[in-house]
Amino acid sequence: MPRSPRKPMTRKRRTVEEARGEILDAAEAVLRKDGPSAIRLQDVAAAVGMSHPTVLHHFGSREGLLEAVVARAREGLHFGLLEEVKDGPPGPATVKQLLDRVATSMRSGRGRTFLQLVLSGHGNGLAGLQLGVLIDAIHEKRRAIWAERGKKKPSLESTQFVVTLAALALLSLSVLEEGTPKEVLDVPKFQSWLAKVLHQLVENEG
């Protein structure tokens, strides 16, 4: 009995944005499970049903893929923080809420992805955070608050110092929190204390 002709395999049609998104999702999944060193383009391609050359077409190289993962994670962090800065009223509670949000992001999701890559030498370290966007937003909010109170304009440098201090503290906490006994460092208590310190710095020039 003659065999029926085999149907040709149909490839899933994706837009450029869909293809890039699926590749990035697959790379993030590997990263969270096994770390940056485990990311191989062939494995990522197989996970999303694409060829190795297709992944290369979208990202150019393994390093290009990792940098794209960093960029997407950073954008997610920035969006949430900018919304918080724009909508939140001034005060210690708002500063603490902002810190808590960043700390939570650094423990899971794309914030954790970003941290893993930065600590493994990708994303240009602290410079990869591109703090300028946040500094500008926070400084604009700070200037408006000071103007309402009849105070002179705060210096941009002091805003830069406050934001950089917060970023360094939160990155350090994300590393120290894992495996650090509570009697050595009570992280929630420290975050509350840090929020008060940062609020005082935001309220004053130094």
C-alpha cells in the first residue's frame, strides 16, 4: 500500500518583535536557573524552535544577546521607579516604598536578572544602571517640592549623590541578604533606616 506523502513542516511565523521577545524570555529562563555562563545560543534557539543563525541574525552574538537581556531588565526597573517618583507624594513613607520596590525587584523577576548579569561582569556594572534618567526625574521632583516651600533650588550634585548612595546600598543588600543571618543584618530594619537617611538627604543639601 503506497504511503501518503509526508506533510512539510510548517514554521511558526513571528514578527521581529515577537521573535526577539521569545529569544530574550528563553535566555532569561536559563539565566535564572543556571546563571549567565550556561547561556548558549544553540540551546536558546532550540528552546524557542528557531535556528542558531536566526538568533545570530537578531542579536549578532552571545554577548549581544546578554546585553539585550540587560537592557530589557533595566528598562523594566526604570519604568516602575519613574512611575513611583512621578506619582508618589514627598515624605519618608514614599522613599521607603521606593526602596522596598527596588529591593523586591532585585530579588526576583527582571531585577534579579539584571543583578545576576551585573555581578557576572555584564552590563557595565553600576554605569549599566544608567542612573541619569532617575537622577533627572528625582531632581525635578525635588526642585518642585523646594519651590513650594520657598526654598532655594537644590543642587544637582546632591541629588546625584543621594541616588548613587541608594543604588549602591540596594545592590549591596541584594548580595548580602542571601545567607546573612538576621542577627548580623536585619535587612527590612536596615531598609527602613536607610529610607529615613535618604529622606533627610533629599530634604537638605548635605
